[in-house]
Amino acid sequence: MAHKIRDAGCTDPRDFISRAEIITVEDVLKADAARKAELASAVSERAAMNKIVKSSIGKKNIASLRKTDFAKLKKEWEAEGLANSSISKYLSSLRSAVNEAIADKALDPKQVIKIPEYRKQVNRDVEEQKGANVTPKEIAAIFDNLKHAHARLAYFWLLNTGARVGAVLDLKGNQIDYKNGLIDLNPKGRTQNNKFRPIQPLSTIAIKWSSMLELPKGPLIQYRGKQVRSMKNAMRGAIRKAGLSQQINTYSIRYAMAAHLRKHGIATEQIALFLGHSQPNRRYRITQGYAPFPEDYLKNLVPVIDEFILEIDSHSSRKLIVPDEWIANYIERLKDIEIV
């Protein structure tokens, strides 16, 4: 028992007992495996998971990790001939799994050490593409082949926000500010991590949808009374029916949105803020408490986002500019269901 208490970083046995639910590195990685299986980089993510699980930290309690553990691990992998870029790529997989566990409240961020980054900053600034490029016509074909109303509603918000799929699946009606035309992608109670969830301007089309449907305050993406946690099966089925590449995924929509904004002259800094690649500095966040957002906050993006939706709509048989009967009926059913 003594060595277990020491490995867990506890000096008092009572602390060890209270923290017994903290999971191992292997458990954190396996808990994130389903999400990563949806990525275009699923094969490399699985290889990274296996590499870490078999390493000196694989069986360790995630809360017990120290800088010396990562220094030792780095030396082990360097001895195997791995470069800093490869080591950092493996550790980024662990970092993202930890962040997901924190977002799901399976881990306390105060108990987890910051996972080191060994690449130079210039190399870190280049994000590996996680999904194939997709055209507006292909985006419309996916929408047309989505089977369930909840999946089509989630897809609609993906198209309007360019958000990571987790932010859309967590979306609640009370995150939409109709008065100011804004949507806060970070739900109340969620701690921001390096996958920052921004506040965005609502497109004209999104405001029209939301007002027509009178969205409930609770979770918007549900199936059989439970909040949906993955779009993997829905997307794969629609992509298969549309006869498109299986390398297309929800990240493909995010890339398409970024490309459209860039094509129409939106500044890189604004695109980064819109997608959550950058976030307000501490001084700006404090100021937000007094005056949350100026009236023109990213408003120049709205007509460009509208144009993005309209271009996709021109290829869709279901039509994106107004909610169909299935989605309207789905929203009515949601109003009778309350999920905390």
C-alpha cells in the first residue's frame, strides 16, 4: 500500500483513498479512443495510444505524473531513435485525451501536470489536417443523406459555426443570445482548455432557424431522451450513402468554413478568434465582465457565413435555409424532455 500511496503523489493515506477514482494514463487514452476513431488520423492516433500504453508511464496514475517521468520517457524514446517531432506527436495524443477527460469532468485539472511540448514553436504553429477537403456540393450531399433529425440539426450548427463536433454536441438552447446575435460555444460550468470554445456571431440563417423553432433551453442534440456524444456513425452512414470519401469527417466542415472565410478576405486574426484557435488575453477577458462585446463584434463575418450556407443550400434537396418538418417535430419533442 505504501508504494501505491507514494506513486499517487499522496503523503496522507486518506488522500489516496479519496483519490482512488483517478484513472491511469492507459485509461485516459482508452476513454478517448472512440472520439479519435472518428478522425482522419485514426490510424496514427491508435499507434500513438499503443506507444504510450507500452511506455514507462502507461500504467501510471495520471495524477502522479511528474516532469521527471516525461524526461525519462523522452530519453527512452530518443534511445529508440525518435526525433523531438515524433515524441511531441505522441504526447499531443495524450494531451488531447487528458483535455477531453477534463471537459467530461472525469479528471480534475488541478491534479494533472502540464504535458510537455518538445517541438519548436515554429513547428507547433502548423496544425495537422484531420479531415479531407470537401466541396459545398459534397457538404450538401452529406446533409441530404443524414438519417435522423438530431443529426441534421447538429450538422446545421456545424455549418454555421465551424466548431469542433464536441462543442456542437454539448450545445444548449440557453447558449444562444438572440438579443445580441451571439452564440457562446462554451456551456456554463465547462472549464476552457486548449481547445478553446469561442463566442461567435450568429448567422442570419441561424437566427431565423432558432426563432422559427423556439429552441428549448436544454441540450439540443439528443436521441431517445439522451444527449448524443458522437456523430461518427451518422456521418459515416451519410458519407457512404453519398458515395464520398471516408476520409471526410466533421473536421472537413471546419476546414471548409475556414477556407471560405479566407477566400472572402476575412483577416486571419478574426478567423482564428471565430474558430477558437486564439482566445482573448486575460486583460480582455476581465474587460468582458464589464462590457461583454461591442455591437460590431465579428459582425463582418455574418454575411460571409450566410453566403457559405446559401451556397451549400443551392446543392441540397432538403434545403438548409429553413428547418424541415422532421426537425420542427424533433424540437417540439425536446420541449417535453429535460436533461440536466
